[in-house]
Amino acid sequence: MTGRFAPTPSGRMHIGNIYAMFGAWLSASSRGDGVILRIEDIDRPRVRPDADRWIMDDLHWLGLDWTGEPVYQSQRLDRYEEALRVLRDADLVYPCFCSRADIRAASAPQEGDGFVVYPGTCRRLWQADPDESWRRADAGARHSLRLVAPDVSVAFNDRVFGAQSFNLARDLGDTVMRRADGLFAYQLAVTVDDLDMGVTDIVRGRDLLRSTALQLYIRDRLVSLGFGSAGGERNDVPSFAHLPLIDNAAGRRLAKRERSLDMGTLRGEGLSPEQIIGYCARLLGLSDASANDADDPFGTPMSLDEALERFSWNRVRSNLADRRTELG
């Protein structure tokens, strides 16, 4: 199996990013397998200069190394274009001319998490007159491209949260594959990358549980249409483990703007790799140490080898609640 780190170079990584990548490293290393590093830099407005270098330096400092050379999504645009062309030829995507304001006005957020399902306005236009819809798009009208979400459920077993099932039409709706500004969407790019790179072990936050169903569907459609079907491991369906999220002391999800918890600040304060590894191990449920051992809010330091000895998915899934950091 092959794992992956997939950071976005939009700023310095924080403790929540490290916690997720540490989980990916433990999952792969517990089997004696490797992890590839993919820099997800296709959302150019969010990319910060040198952030990729900061990420790699922090991972090296912690000992969370990867195999091979880093892969940059920005160097794979032709591949995403090819995948989109395959989906278009199969009538699986259509042009959407709606603005964000149009969608907000016509939609109701999903109960509980605020996820907005596209109301299908342009899908109905496309179904009524596909030639006119594409003519308008090809003539230069500003548009995104959306995937047609069928009324089917996609099920998978998560190593932390167990059996999962999402109805594509009801729970996700027609999702953007290429944005109106021409940038490829995360859902398409990550699916193509994982397929091409033979990634079969995916560890990430629980906020992407819903997206997993969509990515499995896109993957299945691409493979069935002959995209990248070279046989062997590249067509193996990945295993997934979604981790509880990390909230700040106020109960809000960690963000990169919280400088007190980013790696630059933590390293500048003189913390050791073992202190950060020990803290992340506790967040994963691998340590019973309290946060105040030896008057240190990071608790008991731990080496990577010690964490690896303690690691098991049973320990991680013993507590499914989101974690709250006392730091910052």
C-alpha cells in the first residue's frame, strides 16, 4: 500500500496539519510502506511563496520523511484536462452559468454542517437543450463545469468511523470539476492524482468523509471509461481513515491564520520534535499522558519509534469526538 501527504502551500502548517500527516505516516510505517508527498498547489490565489519549502522543512525536522521526489499539482494540469475531457465525452459533466449568489439564493444548506447542495438550475437547462448549453459555454460565457450526480449511494468502510454511505444526488449534488475562473477543482484533481500515483492508503480529517463517496464515484467512472487503466495497483480502491478534527481552545476548527499554533511559532519557542510528536500522539489516542506533565502543556515527549510501537487503529477509533487543543 502507498500513503500520501497532501498539504496545500497556503501558509505555515499548524498542529492540526501535523496531526493528520503524522497519522498518515504511522499508517504507512506500521506496514513498512512509504508515503509520497504531493503539494496541492492548483488553487493559485491561495498559494504563498516558499510555503512548500516550509512544509518540507517542518516534515524533515519532525522525521516524517517521504519517498521519491515531491509531486506538484500545478505540473499536472494536462492530466486533469484529459480526465475532464473523458467525463465530458461521456456526458457526465455540463456547463453551469450560475454565480455564487445565484446558488445561495436557490439553495438550502444541509442540516447540521452547512454543506450546500447545488439546486440543479443549469443541469435542467443542459438536459433540455445540451447543444445550446455547450454552444453558450464554448462562445465564452463565464461558466464552471459540474459533474452529474446520479441518485445512487456510495458506501465504504472507514477505519475510524466505520461503515459510511452517502447518496450522491441528495448528500453532495452536482459538484464543480472546474471552476468558473478556469482552475481545476479539488475533487477532480485529488481523484486523478490518487489514481495515477497508486495511492491506496488515505488518512485525512473527518470533514472529508462526504467527499470520499464522490471521489470513489469519479474514480470508478474514469477507470470504467479507460482513463489511466494500466491495470495493477493503480485500479485498487484505496482504504480510508478519517480522523477527528482539531479545534482551538474556543472550540473552533484550527486555521492557518492562528499563528500561535503554527510550526514556525512552535519551533521558534524552542519546542523539540519529540514534544510535538508526543502531543500529536496524545491527540490520536496513543498516549494517556496529561497535558500538564512536568508543567509542560505539550505533555510527555515521544519519539517516532515509540509512537509507532503504540499505534493501532483501535486506539484511534476509541474516541470519535473532535479534539480540542488547550494551546494558543
